[in-house]
Amino acid sequence: HPHAASPHLTVARTKQINVQLAATIEICFVKTCKTQNFSPVICAAMLSVSRVAVRNVRCVRPAIVRARRHVLAGGFTQSFGSRRWISLKVTHGLRAKETVSDRRRRHEIEENVPEGLNSSVIITPCDESRRIPMMGELIQFPNDPSPYPAPPRRHVPINQFFKETEQKSIATTGGPTCPPPPPPPPKQSYTGYILGAIALTAGGVGLAYYNGLFDGPPAPTPIDTSKEDPNRKKQAYPASSKDLPKHVPYLLIGGGTASIAAFRSIRVHDPKAKVLMITDELEMPYMRPPLSKELWFNPAETEPLKFRQWNGSERSIFYEPNDYYIDPNKLSDAPNGGVAVARGYGVHRLDVVDRKAILTDGTEIAYDKCLIATGARPKNLPIFQSAPRAVRDRVTLFKSVHDFEQLSNQLDDGSRVAIIGGGFLGSELACALSKSEQTRQKRVEVFQLFHEGGNMAKVLPEYLSSWTTDRLRDEGVKVWPKTQVKAVELQGTKLKLTLVDDSVLLVDRVIVAVGSEPNTDLAKTSGLEVDGKNGGFLVDAELRARSNVFVAGDAACFYDTKFGRRRVEHHDHAIVSGRLAGENMVGLNKPYTHQSMFWSDLGPRISYEAIGLIDSSLPTVAVFAKRTAEEVARVAAGNDSDKLQAANANVSVDVKNVPVAGEQQMEQQQEASSEPAKKDEELEDSFDKGVIFYLREKKVVGMVLWNVFNRMGTARKILDQHTEYDDLNEVAKLFNLHERPAESVESEAE
């Protein structure tokens, strides 16, 4: 070396050479392990032996080295003055050339330096920032995720190390200290970044809200195939109105019988029709008559919301299972069409000019044809409507499947129920609650209160209404006619009903069944006409309210080509009018000519079917006959619907006692009878079966078939003729009331 006389430069240069040599040896060793495919265990063992050998050639401490040389390795400035990897041979050679004074100075310094430090010179904090790990500390094999640790070293706190070394450096060498740190850069203003971040966040939130990300995840597709599952979730579906189609060819407002009948009629003439049904109920389309009849007589093993028909088979009140309907958000893409039901949504108004339906939340749905089938809502009495909340919670307006489930769950053992109303619904519920097995086991006590003189007084003639009231009393119903409730209050856990005669009735629950009124809220917001006399949307004979807008079911006040303007609230009318509206929505333009019918069951002795105009204010003529003992026994033994079972039974009629016809003739017979007991017995036997004709201008406009079944086709033909008859007894023969038993006919033939 040209500067061999300077021990300081020689030591520094020697350290640099040894460090580079050691690094080269270990790099070559690692590459050899990789190329020779040695196992990680063998390589780790060999590397450990190599490190032990390297440690044996470390010197004790060199003399004071003031000169430092820095090299750039891998982009980092490194100080080799802090390494102590020098060979033992070079160290001994340097020490031989030292003078006595230098050797004495070196021993003094080595005695003051702490042991275990990994530096051969005096280190300052400036140098420590440039320190790199010693060779072999962090070497890792390529295929081994776990590094082989370096030999342990005694830990020295870094703050104490900097303090001690800096003091020794200044005391012994008098060298300069670290240069002052550079001044901090000027603070940058972040106002623009903050404003930009706020604007970006607001834009992202607005975009997410527009895309419906805050509406929650969509409701999962129901996996059950039947709505009869008692654990089904009752919630709006779909979860967001944004999932509804923006345009549909056929829009049906309402989820009842009329809507399902209209859809079926549309599919007959348009097999790939796409139909959207919107209902404010949370149920799929279902039939309502079993709610007050068959469902109460279900055996214990029958599934909920299923009932047994006359032939013993079970049937659900829901028209179709869940998988029959299409998901609303898939309706537009359905290649073969179908019907989708949006549950829990209401239509606020119709834009009949632009053909749009606006939902209550503002969502717009365009349509080509629209049907309004909103049905009717039950009426309430003002005395209950204005009562406190605690009283209203015990009052039921019986209309929906939810009302049925709630009432059946709230009937406890020994409950007392008051039914307000003597019409179809009130009389059917009174009979069902007093007669069904489940209510009898709970010892439910039923009271029926109404202001008329007897049950069904607005439909049946007075004498037949009184007779019907007696039969309901025989079934266990406590009937209180000609009375009304004038006050109600909560007395403990009971409802205290004060009647017009100041008598008091304590009950647990009250069912209000005083009729219904059509849902015509859309008329006010959509500019549609409402009939002032009958109520309901005013439509023509084709059930059209406006161009491309039709009305069917209870909400339609239609023009009957035979009987004039009418509004009917019966199940069969919903089917007939819904079917006709569906046919006219596809362009058939048919008028309303078919007469609908209705039926009712009030115990084993009262089952009737009716058609046409049935109003007790009209003149009536009745023809009755006695039922045979076989017929009475068959009907009385029925466990299901008495009407349906009797309608499908082949029975004969005993005609040896044919009563008089008409109300006047009945009064004459009562006056002519001298024995009251015999008269009552004759009257009771007189109403076993018969036909009641309702007249207007001496023409038959309606008929009630009293315990007579399978003759509705004959009754419809008589109404279609719309003519005046001289003798209705002869007309009654068409219903086989006077048919002789088969045994008598065979004996005469012999």
C-alpha cells in the first residue's frame, strides 16, 4: 500500500477488504446451496459451522481509527468503520509496527470501551443512522420461510450507547460533533386536499344512495313452496321499490280474487303475457270465504290455512304456491311471461293520460293496460273508532287472513266474544265460533248483537229471518236482536258494553261485522268517477272506467244489462268480473251479462245459495218442501262444509207435505191454525228446503235456494229469461222440490 506508514489508513483499507471478502464468501455459500439443491437442514448446519469459524478470526479491537471510508452498496451509504471483521494475521502485523506510545494509548482506550459492542471504532449517533446489520444476521434460504437467526449478542440500550460513545469521542480525540440538523421544511397547506376529500365523499354517498346501496340487501327468494308455513316471514317484497319493473304490459292493483281471475283470463288469450300485481297486503293472493267458514272446522292434524273440502281432500286458501309466481325484478326478462306479486306496496294515483302508476313512495311504473281491484274495507262503528287505544286493541274488524290468525290465537279458555252485526259475516262467524270443535274445547261463549229483528234480515224475508235466528240459538249462539251498543269502556281485563236499554255485557273481545265500503281512494287522486248511490268506481258494462283502465270485484259499480247499475260484494262476483275484465284488457270488449251467486252455511239446518238481486225489501214468493230423514241425517253428520256435502249427495225428496207459498199465504195458514203448538211445529217443518223468488215489477230478479243444491244452472236460466210468471209453484217444480221417491215410481210402474 502506498500509505503503509499510516496505520490508520491501513487498518481502514484492511477492514474494507475483509468485509467484502466475508460477504463474497457467504453469498457464494448461499448460491452453492441453491444450485446443489441441498436440503434446508443441511444448509443451515453448514452455515452455522461457517459462522463459528468466522467468529474465531475476529480481532479484539483495533487502534483508534479516525479515518472512515464510505461506499455505496445497494443504494445505501454504509460505514465500514463500524465493522470489526478483520483477519487475525493482519492485526498482528499492524501491532508489530506500533510504537510504545501508540500501544499504551490503544490499551487505555480498549479498557474503557464496553464489551460486546459490534463496532471497532468510536460510534456517534451520526454513524448509527448509517449502520447496517452485520454479515450473516438476516440471511435466508430461498426455499426456507424461516430465517436462521444470528448468534445472540448482549443488548445495550441505544440511548446509553450513543451517550457514552459520544462523550469518549470528544474527550479522547477532540473531534467534531454531528453537524446541526437541517431546518424543517415549510408546512404544506392541506386545505385543498380536505375540501377535495369532502366533495369526493359526498359524491360517493350520493351515488351509493341513487343505486340503492342503503336499501339493504334484497330479500332472499323464499325457499318454501307453500304459503301455509306458519313460520313464514311477513314483510314487504321486494325490499325496495327500485326492484320493480319500470314498465309492464298489464298492471293489476290489488291482490285478491278479482286480480288472480283477471290474470288467468289474460294468460288464456296471451300465453306470454307479463303481469305485475301490486297489493298492500303481505300475503300472496288467497280466497276469503274460508276465513269465516271452513277454517274454523279444521281437524287438529290439518295444516294451518288449509281446509277440508266436501270430498275429504285438503286445500289451501292460497290460490297458488310461491314458486308459481315470478320474482318482480325478473319479470321484464322472463321469455314466457308470468305474474309477479309486489307485496306491501300501495298505489297513490294513476296518470291515465300517460298511463303511469305512482306508488306511495313516488316510484313510477308505466303500463299498457291497468286493472283496479282494490276490493272493500270493513266498516267500523264510531263508538269503537273513537275509543281509547286499550279498547281498540280488543276490537277486530274481520277481513283478512291476518285477522283470522290473530283472533284464533287470542281466544283463551273461557273467552267471551261479542259479534256486532247480523249479516252474512256476523252470522257465519257466530255460528262457526260456537260450533267448531276448537272453540268448544275452550268453552268460548258467543254473543251476537244487531239492531235488526233477526239474522240476515236485509236478505231474507222476515219470517225466514226469525226462523234462522232460532236455529242459531239452537247452535249455542246468544242472539240479542233489536239492540245496539251505546258505550264501551275497559273494566279490568274485560270490555264493558253498555246497550241502549242500559243493560251491561262484559266480554273479552269484540268483532265488528257491520258491512264494508269500497276502496275508492284512487278516484280522488286519479280523477275517476264514483257512484254516489251504490259506491264504487263508476264503470260501463265492459267494466271500463277510462281508456285502458278497468275495475273489477267489490270496488266496481257496473251496469248490469238486465238489472241496471249494481255493486256486488261476493266471492263469485269477484271471479266473474275479474275474468271479464281480463278478457276486455286483451281486446275482446264483452259486456257484463253473467249473473254471479253467493252461498252461506249457518249450521246443519241452514245452507243456501243465492243469485241475482237479493233484497228483503222486494216482494217475495216462497215454495218449501220437507226434507227426508235420510237427507237430514246425511247433512247433520257432515264434518265438513254442509252445503258442499249435501250438494254432491244423491237424495230423494218426500213431497207428502208441500207448504203454502208466499208471505201472505204463510200468514193465512198461521191465522187458520187453531192449535199454537201444532202451528209452530208446522212452521218449523215448513222451512226444511225450498226456493224464494224475489220480484221486481212482477219479474223474477233473484232467487234463494234454501237447502237446495246442484240447481244453480236452472236458477240462472230463469233469471236470463227476465219474464213474468203466472204461477211460481210451477216454476219451483224445475228444482225437483216435489219429486216423488224412487220407490213410489217403481210401484206404480208395476
